[in-house]
Amino acid sequence: MTPAVSLTNIAKAYKGSHRAVLRSCDMTVRQGEIYGFLGPNGAGKTTALKLMLGLLTPTAGSVRVLGLDPTRQREAVLRATGSMIEVPVFWERLSARANLEVHLAYMGLGAESVDDTLNLVGLPDTGSQPVSTFSLGMRQRLGLARALVHRPQLLLLDEPINGLDPTGIKQTRQLLLDLAGRGGMTIVMSSHIISEVEQVADTIGVIAEGTIVREVELATVRNEHSGGLEDYFFSVMSQGGVQHA
């Protein structure tokens, strides 16, 4: 089966910089799994996600998303993926519903799924309330709704539980499990909250200094590390060696 995401020997350096953000980076995400993407701030997680969407072009190497080249087939990739990367930006004077309608209109799609999607993420009663009045948690929920509203095959999420209260975190966790489990959606989730990744991920990718140094199934981590994913992560960080388990 073709991987949902494949990065092969990727390098990415920004113009004017003497240091590559990504270097010799390989990554494989299988279809239908939740891939937990872990690494310290500045390790290259967000850059890797942007490469998957075609928002950035690699300096070297190959990116494939659902069998497509994001650089040459960006429109097709964007139609097949949903994403929430960095801080979501909205039309502040519009309601949550209107924001999703505008998003779907840009994609040439109808708005039939808007109400169901708002219910799904916990924003069922926002009505005509402008997004400018939303809390950080509500904005995060709306960002997730926008990523889901067109029913993508692949979901790319950068810190999806940022700003959520404990109830919102639990609801989002269950939603991701349902989307992958019953819906068959592939999810790549980057987060600095290791305990949350541990509760949803099938596979873990650890990135350090621009290189994915480990890819391992979570079941293997649990079998081999009594301290769980946190113990494994800090063990990898302290070793600094490039291995694939």
C-alpha cells in the first residue's frame, strides 16, 4: 500500500540562512494511522508539515503525499488534506459558520457539512457570534473544524490541543481516535505534550536538529520502556543517534 506521507532524504534551507532546518530527513506515515510527531521547539516539525502541503519547496529530496507531489500538484494535495498549522487565522467579523462556508467556497464545495462539523468539534451554538469574540480554545476548535469540513483523507495538525481546557482536550483526543478508527483517516499530529500523543498515536516519529532520528510503533515503546513514551523520548534525545526501529 502506498504510504500516506513519504519524505525521502529531505533537506530544507531558507534563503540567506547558513543552517538547514531539515537535513537528510526520512519519514513514512502509513495510511489509516495516527502518527505522533515529537521534537523540541525549532527541530523542524512545522517546516516538515508545510512541505507536505506544498507551502514550502524542499531544497533537496522528495515529498509524496497520498502519492502526489505537493510542489507540482499542490491543489490536489490541498483538496485531499486538512491542516491546522501554527496559529489559525480567520475572518474576524464573521461567525464560525460563515468562516467555514467561505473556506468551502474557495474549494468549490457546498456548505452541507458545516453544521455537522461544528457539532463534531464542540461549537454547536455559536450562531452569529463573530470569531473576534472567541476564546483561544474556541479558535482552536474552529481551526480543527476548518481542517475537517471538506472530509479530507489526511489530517495534518500542529499542536492541536493548544489552548484547550481539560474537557476540550479529552473531546479532541476521542475525536482523533474516531476519525482514524471508524473513519479511516490518516493523521499526523505534532505536539509537545507527550502524554497526549501517547494516548492516540500508533507510530512515533522523533525529530531532532532537522533529522527524524527514530520512527517506532508505540506498542514497541510500551513493551521496551517501563516509563512509557516520555522515558523513551528523553532517552532518544540524550543519545542523539539516528536509528529507525
